[in-house]
Amino acid sequence: VKFYRNERIEQLAERRLAELERVLEAPLQPPIPIDLVAEQVLGLNFLWDDIPELPGETVFAGLIPEKHQIVMNERHKELFERKPGLERFTKGHEMGHWDLFVDQSHLGQPTLPGLNPEHRFAYKTSSSGRVQVLSALLRDPDKYAFLLDLQRRRDQPNEARAVNRYAAALIMPRTLIRQAAVQVDCTHWPNLYRLAETFGVTISALRVRLDQLNLVHLGDQKRLYASKEAGVGQQSLW
Ligand SMILES: [Zn+2]
């Protein structure tokens, strides 16, 4: 597995956003249109489908590299609707797998045996509208199991770190986050909630991002500090 330094991931994400700005001929403002980055820049498409889970397991989404496809698990649709930031981060995570770890030059045609390409897709109507389903795969339990295996493949810790950093860098670009963060007092939770709303992210994703950029640091008892140093300084007084 390739190793990426954070700085390289930040730069790659910034390059992708710049590419979308060229396509849109306009500068990006939060919330970053993550679907457009996937579709217009990375050439990916989205599929909502049922991805079975084992007891105690949560699978938010998967990637099918051969199809340039991110499969979002329908099972969590309600949760995603309640937490759009989670949906956006999940998409960014899968995009990170694609952009950082899939060897796109060696992707050929889908290699699942015995599939007639013309019959691979079908449409069905769901609450979210017309969705593409992998009808051929669904009809053949063995092939579907193989597909799910690919999607479920556990992330190596390094890969998970890298794709989560990529997701954060895409939906919370450091320039835009810094611009917004310096205008408010980031040590007050209500300001952070507003910031999270603006960027379309969960409060926890924002908090991690601000910490990564050393804009705020979460100390004990959910107390917020302007920096790690300030946090350490404060704590040593008690
Ligand atoms: Zn993953």
C-alpha cells in the first residue's frame, strides 16, 4: 500500500477542487459540491444499493473501481438524511480510495466472469428516485458475494488515515476553513456548529479538521482551546 504524507494529500485535494473550479468557471464556496467533484473531476458515479451487513457491522458505502462507481448503502439512507455531513464525508472517503489507491491505468473491463455487459444495469424506483441496480449481480448470489467482499475489504490503518484526510481536505479545504475560522471565536461551540453547517459537515469532522490545522484544540471535558499549546498551558494550571 502506498504511503501518502498529509501535505501531499492536501495538495492533491486542492488540485481536484481547482479542476472543478475550471469546469464551473467559478470559485468554490462552502459547502463544497462533493458530488460534482466525484462526477466532473474524478469521473465517478454514485449508486444507492442495499449492502448487507454482518451483525454489529456498519458499511456506509463501497467502491467498485471497475465501474468507476461509489455504492452508497441504502440501509443508512435515513441516517444520511439526518446527517448530510456524514453522507458527504462518506463520499469523500470513497473518493479518496479511488484517487489515492486505485491504479486507474490498470483498470480494464469488469472482470466478473459470465456477465453480459449490456445486462449489467437495470433501474428500479426507490424513495430517492430512479436508482441503478446491479441486476445481474443481484440475481447471482455468488457474484454478488464476491462484489461485497471487494467493498468490505477492511481498510489498512494507513489507507484509512489517508482517505479520511483526503475527504476532510476536499470538503473542508484548508484555505476556506482558515478564512472562516479566523472570523469567529473557535473556542465557542455555537460558532463551531455554525461553521459545520456552512461547510455541510458533522461537528466531529469539523473539530478534527480544526485540530489538524491547529485552529482549535479539544481538551478535557470538551473544552476548546485556541491551539494545542494553549490547551496544554491551561491544563497545567489545574
Ligand atoms: Zn474505506
